[in-house]
Amino acid sequence: MLSNDLKKGDMVLLNDGFEAKILDNRKGSTRLVETDNLINPGHKDMGSIYAANIAFKIEPDGSRTPVTTTPQAQKARDMCDAIFGGL
């Protein structure tokens, strides 16, 4: 599955191990997501992430489908890594 195929409401697993919910239907190198707040349990954080940071789509039955990054999104991620040293 391509990162562009993810829809609003889909649950994903990020490369850093966090689970997130997709909040937009955009296509491209960034997506808007919501994650659990680590400091204040029960609260949510919302923000943009690079699509290349999405590892898996979490299906309703709990299984995981690998997410492939589009060439455009990977190029944006590579540029960010070159500037910030892979942070």
C-alpha cells in the first residue's frame, strides 16, 4: 500500500513505534496525525509528519499492512535527513 492510499481515520504505526490516526485525506510528503500525549495520559497531540515515517497501516482486525513511500515523499525525507542529520 502506498502512503497516498491512506485515508482519514486510518490507524498507522510510525517508524518510532508510536501509533497514530490519520486526520486528513491529503496526498504527498506530509500527513496530519493524532497521537497519544506521553506527558498527560488521556490527552492527544496533533501534528504533521513525513509520510516516509509511516511504517504500517493497522487494519481493524489488528493485522499490519506495510506502507510504501512514494518517490516524492522519500525525496522530501532524504532532503530533511541531509539537512538535519537524520533527526
